[in-house]
Amino acid sequence: MNVLAPYACDPQATRGRRHAEPPPQGRNHFQRDRDRIVHCSAFRRLEYKTQVFLNHEGDLFRTRLTHSLEVAQIARTLARNLDVHEDLIEAMALAHDLGHTPFGHAGQDELNACMRRFAPDAGGFEHNLQSLRIVDTLEERYAAFDGLNLCFETREGILKHCSRSNARQLGDVGVRFLDGTQPSLEAQLTNLADEIAYNNHDIDDGLRSGLITLPQLLEVEIFAAHHDHVLRRYSVTDEKRLVSEIIRAMINTLVQDLTRTTAACIARLRPDSVDAVRAGPSLAAFSEAIGAQANDLKQFLRSNLYRHAQVMRMTHKAQRIVRELFCAFLEEPRLLSAEYRREDPNEQARAIADYIAGMTDRYAIREHRMLFLMD
């Protein structure tokens, strides 16, 4: 690892864990956090959770697990370029989607709709908040505490956004959503690494599925420019190799642009500590030109891939499965195992949301089939 910049998070100066523990031996605090995330049950389940395409639709499509690994790879490069903590940024990247429901955003949106009428001050469902709930409470691996007992800095990076009503109940990690301060630079960079990963790799999956085409993508400025660059450099006739080179080149452009623009912000504002980063404006950013091109790509994918009729059919089916599971469990809690039964109606609804959110795609489909189909 490079020598840390003064504005980087330092494991020796961590704000600590929710429960006191002896310091780790042979590794730093952020390495311990990363290792706990990799070994937790929620991380393993990401292998069978949707990114864009349902897990059973093909072995080559990305899942939440492969997406998280790709985010971590990009984030570590950014950390190395800007002299911030690689182990911390990797821990954030690997944990950022732990709370995602089965069926991706379709499952999240439906579970949010189901939960909105419960506990108005803390109702609804949001996968980012659920990721924090998993590492703070739901994982059951350690005798001394619930959750993974991660450092404040890792938890801060997991919680990318949060409503004010929820922030008031989260203690120290929710304060920045109330006072308008920033998270660490590691957290800011992880958020943008996530964006780089899903924009570019969803292109690959979209082309592989046949739902979007190369001619369509050539209407998008950033893709067209890198398409021309690759063809000038290589004599590529195979479309698979061509697309791989284009995506690789686009990721490199975005990473280098993000590095340069962020470094320029740092040079201009000269933060001399993590607290100075938190107290100032956001440091991590793309240049205006590249940011606009990346946004155009995002809009293209939203219109042509995420809202494609075939994806919308999957979305409709997924939402129906989540909605019907939630209503069935709420109407008859005895369908649940004892660990998910509660006396209080709001607590019962939240326990059901925890149960459904923890399901993989195939487990949710199987549960739905067992409850609603007569074999």
C-alpha cells in the first residue's frame, strides 16, 4: 500500500466499533472488516441475486456478487491513485449491496411499497439502509454481539444515502444526513466506482442478452468515441472482443478522469485530515465533459435496457412474487419460522421484510411456488 495521504482514513485512528473488542492481530482494523464481510452469509447469498437479469436466466450474466467484486477492483485502483486506504475502500465496495432484495431494484421497489404503511418514522425499505442493518444487527456469527461490529468508517461508507427520519435513529453514522457534511473520501470514491461498474458492465450483459445492439450504442457519445479508438488501435473483427476492448477502454477513461478531477479538487481545497474532508464540499467527481457523457450512457441504459419489454416482464413477475409473499406472511405469521414472528405489527412487518430481503432469486421463487401452487 502507498503511504497514506493526510486526508485518508487511518485504521489506527478509527472512531471505533459499536462494541468494544481487542485490536486485531496481524492485520489492521479495516482488513478485519473486509474479512468479516467476505465470510458473512449475506455476502455469499449475493451470488444468487439479480443484477439486471434473473440468476437462472444464464450463467454468464452478472450477479450482485460479481458486481460487488468489480466495484471493489475499481475502487482499489482509485484508492491507490489517490493515496487513501485500499482495505477500507474494498470493505465498503464488497458490503455496499449486502441488503439488496431478490430480483434487484424490482424487488426493492415492491418491498418498499409493502412497508410504507408501517411505522411512518422508519417505514419503507431501502437496500442501502438494509445493508447497514445486516452488518449492525442481522448477521449472527459472533458470541459477543449481533452483526459484524464493523468500524465506524466502514459503516459510514456502506450508508450512501438515507432519509432524515431514518438518520435520526442511526446515531453517529446518520449525523451527516442531518448536518449536511460529507463522508470520507474513501466512501465518496466507492459510490462513483459503483456507478462506473454497473454502467459499463450492464452494457456487456445487455449486448449478450440481445436486448440492446451495437448500432444503438453507437448513438451514445462515450461508447462511439471508444469504439472508434479501439478500431484505430486494433484490427478487431470479432464483436465479442471488440465490445470487451471498448468497455475496458471506457472504464479506464472514467477511472483516469475521476482520479485527475478529484486530485485537482484536493489540490485546490487542501484538506489536511479526514475531518476536513467531512467538513468541506464533495471532493470526488468526474470532469464536466466526462460526467455528462457518463450520464448520457446511464440514460440510454435506463430507456433501452432497464425498461425493455422483456426486463419489464421480469420486473412485473418479480414484484408480484415479493408482494404476494409479504401479504401472505403478514396475514398468517405462522407460515414463518419462529425466529421471524413478532407480537408488535410494525416489528412483524420489519421481520418479514428482513426475511424476504435475505432471499436469493431462486429461494423466493421456490417459497412462492410452495405457498401458492398446488403440486
